[in-house]
Amino acid sequence: MLTVRRLNKSYRSAQEQVAVLRGVDLRVAAGESVALTGESGSGKSTLLHLIAGLDQADSGEVWLGETCVSALADAERAALRRDRLGLVFQQFNLIPSLTVADNLAFQSRIAGRHDVHWQAELVDRLGLGDLQKRYPEQLSGGQQQRVAIGRALAVKPLLLLADEPTGNLDEDTADDVLGLARDLVGRTGCGFLMVTHSARLAATLDRQVRLHAGLVA
């Protein structure tokens, strides 16, 4: 599903090159949920951005299925994110002017992959049935994150990437939302890679990968 090979990334800071990733290798299989852990500054979010094609590595390769993401042009990477990736972040990034129902369908409609039956199942599994006509500002944090997860999964992605998706939620709500995400990932068979600082949440996934100083520890 996902293969990362010898990935390197540096940034210039105060006229010096700072190595963020130094030859990272990583695999996530179809239907597997993996927690990416490590201290702040270890390169977790940078790795997620490179996998999603939001940034380019200095060297190395990112493969999503049979597609080499790192070899794609900007427009091709954008199309890949739209069609084959689900992205969930700590900030919910919902569209304020759209209802819950329209936010859920937003990515899948743009991708031409909207499935009304799958969206109805997501609405049911995520407990959003009575909220579909509401707007994001009318929802709690946990409800907004449920919508964000539903939107990411509505396109039936090959890979779901989540960067601290429960960071703004209380512990009980975080457990509930992550449990739903795991169940839905299992239902679709997509891969799931989640950045988290929580050892407790990381332990609920299939496998843990720790980054330390830009390397898999």
C-alpha cells in the first residue's frame, strides 16, 4: 500500500542545512493501522507531508500502490491527494459555508467518486444522522472531527493520513473518534498512518513506528 524508501529532507535555517529526515524507510500494508510517534521535531509531520505530496524530499522515494508519488509533478500530486488519499488534521478544516452533508461529500464529488450509499453508511457509523443540515460552527469539536474523518473516507482512499487528529479533543471523545476511524479503516481496507504524541492512543493501533532525530528508531 505505502512504501517509503531512504527518504531524506533538509531545511535551511539561519544559513545552515538542518536534516529533518535522514534515510527513512517505512511500509504500511492495506488494512493496517500504524502509529507514528516521536518527540517534537523528530520529523513526523514532515514525513506525512512528503507522503501526501505536500512537499518534496531531497532524495528517496514514496510509493502509493504502483504510483511513485515523489516522481509526480505538482498537478499530478494534487490529483492523487484528491482521488486516493484521505487527510485528517488536528485542525478540522471544514468548509464553514457548507452543511455537514455537503462537507462529507466535498472531496468525493470533486474526485468524481461520490457514492451515496457509502456516505449514508458513514453518516450512520459516525453518528451524524441528526446533524447533516447543521454547519460546522454549530458542532462540537468531536462532531467536527467525525465529519473530517467521514470526508476523508468518503472518497474510499488507498491511504488515510492523520496528523494528531485527536489533539483538540478530550480523552473520552478522542477514544471514541479514533475507535470509529479504526473500524472504518478496517471496513474499507485502506492503510492508516497516524501521527500522535499519545502512547495510549498509539497502543490501540496495529503497529507503532518511532522517529528519533530523523530516523526510524
